[in-house]
Amino acid sequence: MGWVADTLHSFNSIQLREVFSQIITLGLVVSSALVTWKGLSCVTGSESPVVVVISGSMEPGFQRGDILFLHMSKDPIRAGDIVVYSLDGKDIPIVHRVIEVHDRKNTEETYILTKGDNNDEDDRVMYNTGQKWLQKHHIIGRAVGFLPYLGWGTIIMSDIPVLKYILIGTLGVIVLTMKD
Amino acid sequence: MHSVGYRANALLTFAVTILALMCGMASLSDNFNSPSPSAHVQVLNINWFQKQPNANDEVSMTLNISADLQSLFTWNTKQVFVFLAAEYETPKHSLNQISLWDGIIPSKEHAKFWIHTSNKYRFIDQGSNLRGKEYNLTIHWHVMPKTGKMFADKIVMPGFRLPEEYR
């Protein structure tokens, strides 16, 4: 119990000046994270420049927990590209490979069909009812590179949401009680 | 200043920096490899060729694909994804790309292959423009690294032509 008492004591003894300094440090950490994320967004042109693979449909190329870097260039989408798309009315982004492309001449429209490397069937079964093709606006980005395993933290935290609060709580306590 | 927490933090930061550096170097080392892959494709037979009830042309063909992609493999290569696409232009479309066959090559030992197959994915046009249509067959490959940047390239084989009549 001595530890708890000590912690409480240290809480009591924090000066107002220190509290402000801690809050500013915290704000700096949060804002620099935000700046990095938004900066990456600007450079890559993709609204979410980094995604974590959550399904096994691209194995053995990408496994659950791998991190993908996306890029959204002006280059047209071509067969073989690994794209991340989200369907109308659904939030979950899907990472699959383009297997068919039809570029319209007059309307600049592109009809795209995708498939997971590890799936037997193309993605038409997953698309919304009656939807046969993806269009450019469904595409969030194109995968250009990846790092293995680094996304596992995200997957564990989205599977067990309590962990998220425990982690944030612990970090908060550490930041507030830390003395340098 | 020298608490357990600080030391653990310093060690973790250092370890992650080294790991990131090594990943970066592994990915960069791929640039030193200058591959010289080769591929050859033959259309052995048009199995059938018809107009679907919704007026789209569909063709089924038997293909013979041989390729040697061994030089694509480096120590940072996890796998090579290879696919064969039919590519052609029609009055309404500036480019049509249809994947006919694909495969995953897990290691260098499997990178020299020969396969006799009918098209794995359906060859359907958006319209009925396939009679007598000239098209390219293109072998594409995408190199997936163990970590880092992905590479892609292709070999275009022009001069294929579909039959003038449905059969």
C-alpha cells in the first residue's frame, strides 16, 4: 500500500506550474503525431497513408498485422496493382489486387475488378448487391511498400477494446506522475 | 535520471532505430539486382467463342505459358506474383486489361516453370468487340519483398488475334 500512498502524495505535491508543463508536453506529443499523420496524407495523396492488414485474403503476400504504405498518384490504376478500396456505405477498407481494368474513352471512367490472392473467387460476391465493378472513387490508395508484423498492436487493441483504455490510462498516469 | 524506465526506454528506442535502419537497407539492396527474366506464351486453341445473352463477347482459350523468373529473386524477396493479362483497345475503351491466369511463386526453385492451362479467369469484353480483335498478351510480375518497397515490371507480347467468327 506504500506505493499507492506515495503516488497519491506525489499527486498532491504537484505544483500548478508543473501541471501546466505536463499538459503542454502532452499537447506537443499529440499534435506532433497529428502533424506527422496529416503530413504523410499530403505527401502520399491518400487520406489514410498507412493501413494495417486485418484479413488473410492476400496471404502469403500480406499477413494479418502487416503494415502497408499507400500512395495515391495520378497514374491510372492497372491490373496487378494492389489497391485499398472501401465500398459505398461500408467503413472497412479492403486490400486486394486488381485483375481487370476497362478504361472508358469519352467519360474517363474506369471499371475495376479486384480479387484477393488467397481467395478462389473474384470480389463481386463482396461488392454491394448489383455492383459489378469498382470505380475510381472507391479506391483509397495503392500499396507501394510494407513492413511485417508492426500492426499487431492495432489488431489486438481492436479485438480487445478494454486494452486500449488500460493502455491510455497507464500512459496518462505515467505522464502525469513523471518527474524529470 | 537513471531509473529502470529510462534505461528500458533508451534500449527500446535504440533497438527500433536499428531495426528500421536494417529494414531500409534490405529494401535498398534490392536496387543492386538487375534481373533478366524471360517469358513465352502460346495460344494453343480457342475452346469456344460466343456472345453472352447480355451482348458481351466471351472467349475461352488454352494457353501454354513458360517463363524463367529466377533472376527476380534476391535475399529480400518473399514471393513473386506473376500474371498473364490480355490487353486491347476498343472503340469505346482506351484500354482493356483482363487477367487470364496468375500464380504465386514462393521461391527461386519454382521460378522456372511451364504450364499448360485454359484461362483461369473469364475473358469477357464490355461489349461485343472481340471478333477479329488484335490483342497483346502481357506477362506481369510483382515482386513482394520481405520488407520495404514492392517492384513490378512486364513483358509485352503483341500480335495475337481472335477469330473472325463465333464458334
